[in-house]
Amino acid sequence: MNEENIFIVSKEKDINLEVSKLFVYYRDSGFPNYDLNSYNSDKELDKIIKFNEKSIVDGKDLGQTMHGLGFLWTFSHIGLI
């Protein structure tokens, strides 16, 4: 295990120290900002339309999927301006 990796969760790590490391990391490098121009809403909507929703149902079990999140990201910037 790489002890220097601040993104690895472990019971042996002090949570307060690790949170402090994360704050320092993001203060230094900046919080991730996504290039909204890289999202194509038509392409993301097409993924939703083509997705086979039956593939996430297994008997009585219902799986999960991240379909639609990319499409929602195309609109998320509206409230942030």
C-alpha cells in the first residue's frame, strides 16, 4: 500500500490528518473544475436512449447505473453562473 497516496482510505490512518492533507492538496492544486465544453448533451442523451434498462434487473435485485449523470452535467452550470 502506498502510504503517500492521500486518496486511499484505511483504518490505520488518522482521519483528521488525512482530511487536512486533502484540504492542503485542493488548496494547492485547485478543486476539479470540469470543462463544460467537453460534454455533448446530444451524445449523452443518446446514451440514455440506447441503454437497455432491463440489464440492471436480476430477478428481485435491481442494480445501479450512472447513465444520465453526464446528461445532467450539461445543465449543472446554469445554477453556478
